Amino acid sequence: MSFALRPYQVKLNADIDAAFSEGARSVVAVSPTGSGKSRSAAELMKDWLRAGERTLFIAHLDTLLDDAATRIEAEGLGVGVIKAGRKADPSAPIQVGSTMTLASREECPDVDRIIVDECHH
């Protein structure tokens, strides 16, 4: 079930899109705990998917990884999970991966965009 973004989430996503449009190669978005960053990210991934771009969402904790995969799937998007003990689906347009699992692999999924959750870690 999809809900409309709140005005501050719309602004966050517009600011991210504007930064990329102005030539930024990396963008850090900051928003308080509970403000709906995962929901905002899912909406960005929807937009990127409509433009034919695949996304890798990286999280350092299993709880964050599982939560992101659940939220993205709830938006009706295909998700592959890259994590020890899970069978990956490389054909899914959005990949959600554990930092530890990705670091131990020799190759990264073929994606156009990468979102790093809790990038300060």
C-alpha cells in the first residue's frame, strides 16, 4: 500500500534530484529518525526505475536491510536481497544488500544508483 509523501519528504527528494541534475555524483541526505527516509528512498527508486535505472540499497545492519526490503516490496517494486543465508534474485531491478556480504563478494550487482543507509558508518 502506497501513501503520498509528506511535504518535507517531497522537498528532500526534489533537493536530491536537483543536486544530481546539477552534476553532483554523490549526495548525502539528512533527516531525523522516524521522518520516513526509507519511504522517501522508495519513491526515489520508483522514479529511477521508471527511467530504466537499477538501484542498490546498502545497509550495515540486518534489521535495516530487512526493513528496507519490506518497505520497498510494499511499494510494489521487485527486490533482490544480498545477504548471507538468503538466495539472491539478480534479475530484480532493486537490490538490497548487506555491507558485509557485499564486501566479501568479488563483484557488485549491475546498478545505476547506490543508496547507502546510515552512510556515516
